[in-house]
Amino acid sequence: NDMATEEKQKMQKDFLDRVFDSMPSECKQLLKIFYWERKPMDDIAGILGMRNADSAKSKKSKCMNKVKEIAAQLIENDEFAEEAVRNAIERAALRELIEEERFNDENGI
């Protein structure tokens, strides 16, 4: 059963990588700074040359919508629409996947 879980996690990670690869670079950067580096919005605004934290928040929200949009599109266009991934998207678990991937990166998993 652990194998199945491991396989499912690998598929979700691969899927997330594909979604990320399709993202505009500013979104990639913003989400990585937010989720991986856990920087506050003020810092993110500074790093990305935005006016203020509200601008960064608004952009992050647009980027998360873009993530969902790209994910939905990949699932639609692809037999890869594996149950595990579809369920993850439907549960809006993308955020968890991103968090998990960041955790795994930090811990060399």
C-alpha cells in the first residue's frame, strides 16, 4: 500500500512540476518565494518590484487562479488525468501539494 501512496505522490509532484513549467515566470517566482521561502508579502513586493504588499497579494491570488486553470487544462487534455491528480485538484489541494513539495525540497526528500 505504501508503494501505491508513493506512486500517487510522485504522480502529483510530476503533475505539479508540469503545471509550474507552464506558469508565467513572475507567477513561478512569486509562488516560490511565498511557499518555499515563506517571505511576507512586503518582502515579495520589494523583490518583484511591486508597489506594496497589496499588489503582491492581488498578484498571488491571480497566480493561484492561473495554477488552477493550467491544472484543469492539463487534466482535460491528457489521459494523464489520473484519478489521484483529479481528486487533488477537485479538493483544491494544490496549495497542499505546493507546501509538500517545498517541505520535501527543504528536507532533501
